[in-house]
Amino acid sequence: MVIALIRAARRAARFPRAGAPGAHYPRDVAWREEAQFQAISEVELLRMSQMNAYIALRGSDNIFESSDVRRPRSSS
């Protein structure tokens, strides 16, 4: 999907930017202080104010995907 969007943007003579911000980090690494959130929001506001469009694709793992699959009994 992302590749198709990038190609479509280029055909329209636009400059696409793709990112994958969904990386998972341990809590102690991902935690930020208020000043960091303020700095990040200022940078993001400037970046987005220069855009013609913004498309966000989001999703999550389905932790119940295999919940109805019967598990074989162990032969102990």
C-alpha cells in the first residue's frame, strides 16, 4: 500500500515521504519528558504545514488471530 501511494504521488509530481514510526521500544527507552514532546511537536507542526496532504496508515497485531485454533495435547 505504501509503495503504491509513493508511486502515485510521484506520478502527480509530488514529493512523498514515508516513515514507519510504529517501532516498539521498551518503556524505559520510549519514555520522554514534557520538553521532548514540546520539541517534537514543534518540528512536526512545521513539517506538516509544508505538506499538501497527509495519509496515515495504522494497524496493530491481532492478538486473537489464532485464539480459536485447537492446540494439540501434549503426549507426556
